[in-house]
Amino acid sequence: MALGKRTRWYFVTLLLAHGAIPNPPGNIPTPYSVHAPGLSRTWARVQDDMGFAPGAVMRFDINNTQPAEHTYLVIFSRSQMPIGFQQIIPNLDDVGPYEPCFWRMPFYDRLDVTMFINASGDDQYDIFIQNMDGHEMDIYLSFGFENPGGRHLLVQDYSVANVFQWFGPIFMISGVAYAILLVTVWRRKTTKMHTLMASVFFLEAFYLFAQASFLNALDAGRNDWWRRWPAQLLDIIQRIAELMMFLMLSLGWKISRNNLNTCEMRFASVVSGTMFCLGLLHELWPYSGYLLSRDILKAFCDLVVIVAMNFNLQLLSAQIMNAPASLDAGKHYRKQKAYRDLRWIFFALIGSPTVETFIEDKVAPWDALWVSRALKLLIKWAIYVSLVVVFSPAMEPLRVFELTVQRDEEEVDAREMVLVVE
């Protein structure tokens, strides 16, 4: 599939072949901003995997406070992407300065330009800044785009809002049904742990509704802060609530013991506060490394959850070995089974991103991002429902121990009758 001419360095060719218009009279907004201080690399990636349809329009506004000669704004289509950029760890030394590209525009200290996507079909594009001499620069770059039909979403994001609108009611209905059971049928056995599990359903539903509303507004060209920030805050809080749910379950809160010790409470509080701050800082400064810090903390907490689950399983096994055949032993067996199920559920949670990434990169088309998003939400919903079933307040001891207790009672009654007869 032809994806446009391979351009050369000639400025006139850039203007005519790809519709570049310096200082455009149009009104394409530039809501996306990147600040790159001290930039001295030959190639610097600005944005990747941007899906555009034929006829899409892009606008760039660049201000370089440390001007440098031989500096270019470069756009590669997916088929033209140099091999060095396609590696997991990009090898910039293998990428030469004269790579064929989809579009290239020179600039010195200031650039305000609009370009049009003249291609035969939908494709993905990556944006780079090329600094051939390696001089240190201080780049302020803002850009915006508009796909055909006045749409301000990338091609792969077209149906993502619909997925959120589908799954929002699913999580909400599941949460309402679970809450009704907690306050009616299971009212006497409901604990704060069950309340936390119900809140995770509602937080996910509220986030999906808010994110769908924001994406629909963004698609229409309205980047409203009062739509964006509630969705971002709900996402941060929901992630923390999910992590705390698994942490509390692994520690046995309200399951094998009623209270946590001081050290465990402090750990949970510090992790929650740190996760919230890192998530908030990432939303304020997306390119400052706060997301990596949050992911590292999340991985550390996942290890804590695994260790706590295994410790509880060993503790329950020891209690079962030393306990006689009674109702209490039956409860230990039921809890042991629940923790074994929890271990598999948690492994499914931490392994699901690998499956989702494989589906997104290798199975689903690049412009069908909704498939991986739907799969992610379906797996999350299945995990939450599985936890509800495994740790249901209606969890009863195994039937065999009830029969054992009944048999003991019958033997006691028989002995008492013999004594009375004698």
C-alpha cells in the first residue's frame, strides 16, 4: 500500500508534495505539549503510534530557545520506520541522517507549520526531532491534529469510548447487585472487607463513565479540564483501591483475623499516599518519570501480596494439621481453598497485561485498539466477580465436618442414654 512519496531535503518539494504551510491561517488547536530541555541527541522521539486517515491535518508550533543549525521536524510512516527505531531498545547509532521519511521540515528557532496527510489509506506515524550536529537545544513543542470528519481522536481510538460506555453499566450493575446482597441476604456476615470489594466495582464504573465522556468531548475538539481531571483522579483512586483490596485479602483482614497490626496499617497508608501522589504528579508532568516510579512501587506491592498469600496458606495448613475434626477445622479448610483460589486470581491479574499486549501487537489490527481495551475490562470484571464468589459472606465450612460434629453429638447422646438406663 502506497503511503505517500518519500521525501528529500528540498524545501519546495516538502511544500508541494505534502501540503506544508508555514504560519498557517487555520485554527487547528495545539493541546499537546512537550518540553525537552538540554536536548542534544541526534534523534529525539516526540510521539509515536499516531493513527491518521487520508486527509488528516497536523499543526506544529515549535520554539527553540537555544537555536541550532541543521535541525528538522521529521515524520515517519510505519512502513518507513528505520529498523533502529523499531527495536525494543532503540539503537540510534544505526539510524543515519538521510533516512527516507514521510515528511520533513527544517527549523532554526521558531516553527509554526501545518501539514496534510496525503496517503492512500489509514496508517500510523511517528514524530521525531532530528538534530544533525548534536548541539544542545531547549525545545518547546506543541502540536494538534484533526482527522477527517472533524474528529480529534486518533484512528485507533475511535471506538474506545464505546467500549467504556458498554462496560461502565456492567461494572455498575455488578456493584449494585453485590451491594444489595451485602445489605440483605448477607447482612449479618458482611465486613468492611466486603465493602471495600464493592467500592472497587463502583470506582471502576465511575471512571469508565468519566473517561467515555472525556473522550467524546475530545473527539469533538473540546479538551475540557473539568472532564479530564475527574477521569484522571478516578483512575488513580481506583488503582489504589484495587491494590488495597488484594493487599488486605492477602493479609487476611476480616477473614482470618479482625485487625491488622500497626506496621501493616502504616505500610498500607504509605503505599496508598505515595501511589496517589505519583499518579497525580504523572498527570501534571507526564514526561518526568513518575509513571515508572509508580510502576516500581506497584511491582513491590505485588511481591508483598504474593508473600502474604503464601504465608497465610502455610499458617492455615499448620492450623489444619493440629486441629481435630470440628467445625473450626472445616472453616480452616474453606479459607485455605479461598486463598489458593486467590493466588490463581492474582496471578491472572498480573499476567493479563502480557496477554493484552500480545493481542494488541500481534493479533488485533493496529486500528482496532478497542479489542485490547475490551479484553482488559472483561478480564478485570471476571477477576472482581471471582473474588466476590471466592470470599462470599455465605462461605460455610465443608459439609463433611458438619456430619462429623453431628456424629459426635449422636455418640454423646447414646452414651448419656446408656448411663440413664444403668
